[in-house]
Amino acid sequence: MEVVVAIIVGVLFAVGIYLILTQDLLRIVLGTSLLTHAVHLLLMAMAMLKTGDAPLLGRDAEKFVDPLPQALILTSIVINFGVTAFFLVLSYRAYQKLETTDMDRMRSESSRHRGKKGGRRS
């Protein structure tokens, strides 16, 4: 089972890095999201996908599940949601201002806008 999860993690990492290296802003945002999902699966695989009872006091069980990886992944999912929402709002604002999502065109438009304002701000 861990081998299958490791292959899926590798594919997610590859697709996420490919999307981050593209020129479109929305694909970059989706690539960062895929990369964090790959990290979530990697953390689960590192926890060895154990089965057992919940670690509650008063239960007599032979095997317990380690709650630390689950807590780390839950925290990471919440942080990923916030960062992705921030990236989407930032990219939407950039699209409204520059009317493009292509990174090369955004760089040229941004330098053109700075040139009209009279150079750098201090």
C-alpha cells in the first residue's frame, strides 16, 4: 500500500512542479495547491498508514493510531486553504489591474506602469 501512495505522491509532486513552472498565474496557484496535497499524502505515508483504535483514555486496545500526523495534516490543510484563497484573490486583483494572467506580459505591464508613475517609490 505504501508503494502505491509513494507513486501517487511522486506524480502529484511532478504535476505540481510542472504547473508552477508554467507562465499562467492560475496554473501556478493550482500547482502550489497540488504540491501541498502531495505533502499531505507524504506525511500519511511516513506515518505508515497504521490501523487501530483512536487514542482515547479508558479504552483497552492492542493497537492505537498515532494522532500526530493527523493533527499536522489537518493544520496544513487549513493553512493551505488560507494561502490558496490569498493567492486567488491576489491573482484576481492582478488580472483586474493588468488584464492578463501571463507572467511575461504581467512583468512588462508592471514595468510599463512603474515607468508612467515616474520611477520607484521610496
